[in-house]
Amino acid sequence: MTPLEAALVYARRRWPVLPCKQNEPRRKSPIVRNGFKDATYDETQIVEWWRRYPGALIGVPTGRITGFVVLDIDVKRPDANGFHGHGCCAAWDRAGVAGAFLSRFATRYWPLPSPASA
């Protein structure tokens, strides 16, 4: 699946998308002028963006527009699972909250289309 095809799948799920560029190995930023505010479900606009920027990454805004909440746990060591060293997160992990949340999310939304699977 190409990034354009994946972006269209997301838009059909009513997830607004926008094209992004890779700035450095682990950071991306919107290509479009108004950033996440330009995110759209409009398939014509999405096709135009990905024709203009064929290598663009897919951005999906979080917050009120999508209802998505992101918990970004940066893992600095390959032997860490992301919850070690974070007080509340370690407690969530021990209580099984993190796994239960991710499991509910995965059941509802996966399998997600991935441009990497092309």
C-alpha cells in the first residue's frame, strides 16, 4: 500500500490527514502552510498533496478533531520497555492498565494500513 492509498483509507475512516516531511531521524513536521489545521478528509485534496509530495509521511492530528490521545514514552535504552523509570507508567504497567488500553485500541482500529507494508 502506498502512502497515498493509506492516507485515503484513513480519510474514509473520517481521520483527517495531512502531508508531513521527515526533519531528522525521529521528527516530522507538516508540509502544508497551516499545519494540522489543514488536515482534511477531502480525497481530491489528499490526492493533490500526494501527487505534489509523493514521499510525504502521513500526519493525523490528535485531540478534539479525532478524539485521539497519544502517550509518547521515549525509550532511551534498547533493554527498556518504555515504562521503566516513569512513576505513573510503571504503576500502569504493573496494574495491566497500559496493556488493557492498547489491547482495546488494537481491537477497535487494527489492522491499520501501513505504507511500510507495500
